[in-house]
Amino acid sequence: MSNRQTSSIIKSVLGFCCVMCVIGQSVIAQNPDVASMTFQINTSKLHQLWFQALTALQKGDQDSRDAALITLTDLNVKKLQMGLHNMSAYSRILIQEAQVVKRQAGAEQAMRVLEAALKLSPELSDVHFAIGKMRFAMNFTDIYRVAKDLWRGMWYKFTDTAALVVYFNNGLTLVVFAGMLACIIFLLFSFIYYHRAIFYQIKEKIPVELPLLVAQIVGWLIILAVTLGLGVAWGLLLLGLLLIWHVDAAARRVLQFVLLSMAIFSALFIIIGITLITADGQYFQALCDISRGEFSSQTATILQRQFTKDPQDQYALFGLAFLAQKENHANEAIQAYSMLPEQFADWNAVQNNLGNLYQTAYRNKKGEQWYQKAEDAYGNAIFRSPKMFEAHFNYAQLLLEKQKSIEAGEQINAVRKLNPERYTLQSGFLQDGIFWVDASFSTFGLLKRLFYHDVFTAGLSVAKQLWSSVSRFDNPLYFALASGLLFFVSLMAGSSKEKPKGVMYCQMCGDPYSVKRSKKSQDVETFCTQCTYIFKKKTAVKPEKRAAKIKQIQLRQNIRGLLAKIFSIGLPGAGQIYFGYPVKGIIVALFFYLGVLYYVIHDLIHLVLVTPTSAGISWGTVGVFGLIGLGSYLFNLYDVFRLSPKNQ
């Protein structure tokens, strides 16, 4: 083959690839109509019905309550016809009104109000909790139904994506900060415990003969220079480096755990940044509003702004298509849904909603092609997610419209097995002209959005702002890599079970000394030269000199004991570490800061029993964290006042 022919073939292949890329980009970059259309989600009728029902309910008489419940039923139907699924604000008000009705007319009438609130917001956890509480007050022996209500409340609470992100962010923030404080306590007071041996070794390594006091001053100046120059985080890491070759076996294992934890915690700052920027972001909240079936014109504006900023954002496109479908803009919705690729996280929801649009067209136009498109779309949704309630239910309605009763019966049986209660509820809306159910974002699909590059970049930016307060290098990954490297160095450094080298502490007085082995054996001297002469040699030693040495040792131990108790009063766990009990000390410190940090920053941290949308704090959570903090603090004081300091 000639060079000219080869060149021609290569040009043809490259040209074909370029054409395909242009075609692919034109499809991706095509600007859908939903990106620029005007959404006018008019909820004035809903507000009118709501205030009418609320006014009647607050009158307090039975006839007014009955009229209010009828109006709430009409409100629920109107809500579903508009495509809304939950009205959480209204339901929360009804929960409060149910308590008033309970005092006026009894628990049974209050339960009717709560049931109306449940119809307005079937996925609001607060309603299920309120119903369970009311049911228990009516009949405390009905344990099964009460437990069922509480289980549903817990399920909806922890499958709400916005709440899940807030809980995860708050919990992770608490654990990371408590863990970091415990690690700081360990490194700082372990260094205070071992600092004389460390500085003694520095003195021994310096070729010039220096007094120990000068070596200590030089060591502290080096630590201060690193801390001021690189930041507090790197100063602590230097303490960890100096401790590696001096700690005993138990402390070395704790040190390895601390170094590994600090590497993990610093990397988790990025996750904290991601969840923080997500929980506070209008865009993610708009996606969550759509997933809950609570949206407005403001939701559309936020999504259009995001899509203009990033035309490749598939989540914004799906949200806009979903809103267009609710606004009866079928052509625009079909266009937007059709642009979403099969790799989209909630592609089964895309196909289900396309099937609903095609089914609407089939019912209006009776065109066979619309039936086929709807059937194919439902088939794709069921193939992607065989347990998808919406797809089976909607496909059954399509088959019934086509008068295929046998196939429709199979789909209905499948729906009943998946969720019989939801099937009963949804079937009751058929008489109101609500024939199918649209699908929105799933919890998994929305969480997957957090792993996109733009979210990671924004989260890293927040993490850098937080980390820059303790480090000259604002990227926490640098510190994570350095801590991880020190962790592996500590693993390779061996354990204290090996024959010790370098510097040890005298088992009698606690002074550091250079390790020397006996010429006749491999035994290591455990006393310094002075204590060996005074306490172990058989040569005569004046009683006054031995008594003075014992008094010096006792004074030092008493000072250590006093300092440990003072440390423990202000910093629980520090006394145990300074006494030479590192495992116990870091555990006490971790539990104490887990309990205390909840109160210190409780305006930022609302854990498990506090919903992101509710105000205040949960007394249950207050009790749990109060018990953890107070219990660990009291144990810390009890333990440190009965311990005896280990000889260094």
C-alpha cells in the first residue's frame, strides 16, 4: 500500500471521527426548550382551599371541623392534579392543630386531623410520628400499629436526601472535630511525658557538649519555629515524628492509630466541605424539592440558572423536564427527557415519565404509535428497575386502556406485592382523573450527584478555607499524605519488645540515660548511672545520700501527680496520658469531646433526632450527649485521682 493511500485512509477515519464527535456534541449541546421557557406554577387555588380549611378548623365546633376535613380532601385532590406530592408546611400546621382538637374534642377527632395531614404529606416523617403518638394515647395495647407508624416515620426521615446530607454532615463534623481534639491531646501530653528523653537524645546527637537545659531550649525553639512557620497542624505532626522512637509498646500502637486517624480526618475535611456546600446550596435543595414533590416557580428558576451555567448538567435537565410535564408542556418535556442518556442515575424514572407522556397522547389521540412508545418506555423502566412501583402501576393503566385485561392483571398483581397500601391509595385517585404516577429523583440518584466534579471542586474550596486556619498549606490532602507517611514510618520503626536502642528512662528516678548493655550478657541496664551506684551497687553509700535521692524521686512523682490532676480537670484524658496510660486517656478524651462538642456548636450540629427543617434541639439528643460528656468527665476525675504515675 502506498503512502498516499495510507494517508487517505487515515484522513477518512479522522474525518469520520470528527463528524461523529460533532454529531454527539450537537446532541449534548442542543439547548432544550425547557431551559428558556417560562414556568408559572400557580398555587393560589391551593392556598385558598388551605386557608378556608384552617379557618373552619380553628372555629372549634364539630360542624366546622367536618367542613374543614372535606375542604382538606378537596385540597389533596387539587394538589395531586397539579402534580404535587407533599405539602409539608401545611401538614406541620395540622399536627399542631391536632393537639388543640385533642383538648377540645378528644383523641378520635384529633386523629382525623392527623390523617388529613398524612394525605397532604404521605412522606413526611413528623406526621407518622404524630400518628403513632396519638394512636398510643388512644390505645397503648395496639403495639403493632404504633410500631408500624414509628417505623414509617424513621424510614421517611432517613431516606429524605436533604435530611440525610445534613445528618451526615453534622455527624461527620462532630466525629472529626472530636477525634482531632483527642489526637491533639494525645500528641501534646505524650510529648510532655517523653520530652526529657527526646531532648536528651538531641543533646547526645549534637557533636558539641551541651547542658541538657540548652538542648531543651533548642528543641522547643525548633518546635515553635515549625508551628509558627507551617501551622499548628504541622507542629503537632512534628511531635508525632519525635515520639515514634521513644514511646513504649502500648503508646506506639496508640500513636499509630492517631497518625492514621489524623490522615483520615484531614481527608474527611473535603467530605465535610462537600456536604456543607450541598446542604446549604439552593440548587441541591431544588432537586430535593422535586424529589419530594414540593416545588414552585422558584424551583424552576434555580434549575434554569444552573442549566445555563452548566448545559451538561443532567440533573437540572431532568428537573426542568419534570416541571414541564407537571405544567402540561408535553412536547418540551418529551424533548428534554429524550436528551438524557441511559447512563443517567434515574433513567428508569425518565422512561416511566416518558411512558406517562406517551400514554396521555394515546388517550387523547388514539394513535397506535403512541401506545407502542408508551409500552416500550414502561418496558425499559421495568427492565432497569423490576421493583419500580410507578412503572408497573402506569403500565397496568395503559393495558387497561388498550383492553388487555390479562396482561393488566399481571401488572396489578405485581404492584400489590410491591406496596399494597400505596396501590390502594393510588387506586382511589382514579375517579379523580389521576391515572398514572410520575417518578422523580431517587435517594441514591441524588446522592450520586455529590460525586460530580463541580461539587468536589466546591467542597475542596470550603475544606481549604477551614484547613487554612491550622496550616500554611490550605489543601488538607498534603497533611493527609504526610500523616500517612509517618504512620508507615512508625510501623517500620519496630516495637518496644525489641532490644531498646538510644535513650531510656531510669526505672527508679525517671531521668533519661543512654542505653548500655552488660558485657557479660545481653541484659539492658534499667537504672541510670547515679541510681545504679546508689541502689544497686554493693559499695557503701551514705544513708543521707540515699535518703536525699529517695526524697527527690518522691517529690518528682508528687509534682507529676499534681500536674496530671490539674490537666484532667481542664482537659479530660490528658492526666491519664501524662501518667503513662495512653489508651485510657485517648478513649476518655474522645468520649468527652463527643459529648461536649454537641453543646458547644449545637447551632451548627442538629443530629439524628432533629430534622433539618425544624427549630430547636431534641431533648432526647441533649440527654444522650449530656450523659456521654458528663459520664466521661466524672470517670476521668475518678480515674486520675486513684491512679499512680508510671515511672518514665
